[in-house]
Amino acid sequence: MAPIVHAFDWPDRFVVGTVGGPGARTFFIQVRAGNQIISVAVEKEQSAVLAERMDEVLDELMADDSNSYSIPALAPEELVDIDPLDQPVEEQFRAGAMSLGWDPATAQIVIEAFPLVESDEEDLEQVEVIVPEEILRVRIPVGSARAFAKRTRDVVGAGRPLCPLCGVPMESDDHVCTLPEGFR
């Protein structure tokens, strides 16, 4: 059976946001075009890597002398979105694999998210092609991509502060560092 493809070309909004407080946040990629809204749950790390990789792709395009597209070095101020996620946030699926690409024909960044596939260790011995039930595919212009990456970095960074010694998120001021005594 062919997968359901939630395709958004030039969406009205494409952002990462959270539901819940620091330490208990659920991260979502949310895309909206008109009245259609799709929210896909992602891991915090997936969000951070997606933003980092998106900036790297845009930086590579900027450095390429043969690239005829105007790539902004920073997020255009008018595209920066600081609003909360559109409500209600209803999880379409939890993302497992994600892909990022460049479409030179439309000068757009292409992001795809595929549902998380649960598998048993026994299944790992067998090679099987898994066709996802759903796919989220979003195409955004380069300015929107810079704005997405900026917002995502801000959202990821808004969580609990990290211990400067052990790097573990601190729950409160009475954090107990996990480094052995000799390393503190």
C-alpha cells in the first residue's frame, strides 16, 4: 500500500515548538498551510541536528560560486516566528528517520520525516524493506529555512541549563554533578 504523503509546498508556517515545561517537554515539528495543520513529534536532538544541518546546507550553497541563488547569511527578521505552536497540537506520528535536501529547480530546502518503526532484535537479522505508512514532506524557501533553524536553536536552548562540568541537565540549584571527585 502506498504511503500517505502530507506534502506542503511553500507552507504558511513551519516551526519547531514544544508542549510542556523544561525537563518534560515534547518537541514537535508543526507545519500549516491554510486550515491544514500537521504536528509530528520529534526528539530534542533531532530538532537540534535538523537546524544545524539546515544551516550547513545553506552555508555550502552560499560558498558555492556556481550557485545563482541568493542565500541569506542570517534569518530575515520578518520571517522569524516566535509564536507558540498552533493549538490544538495533535500528534500525527513520532518521527524516526528524517531527510534534508536541496531542490535547485525550485530553490527550496526539502525536509522529510518518516514515522518511527519499532522492531524486535530478532527482526534485525532479517533484511526487509519497510514502506512507511505516512511521510511528511515540506518544501521551504531559503529565507524560511534560516528562520526555521534560528527558532529551532532558540527552542532547544530554552530548556534546563546544563551543568558546566558534567553536561547533564540540572533539575535545580542543588544539582549533584555526576563526574567522579577527581574530575571536578
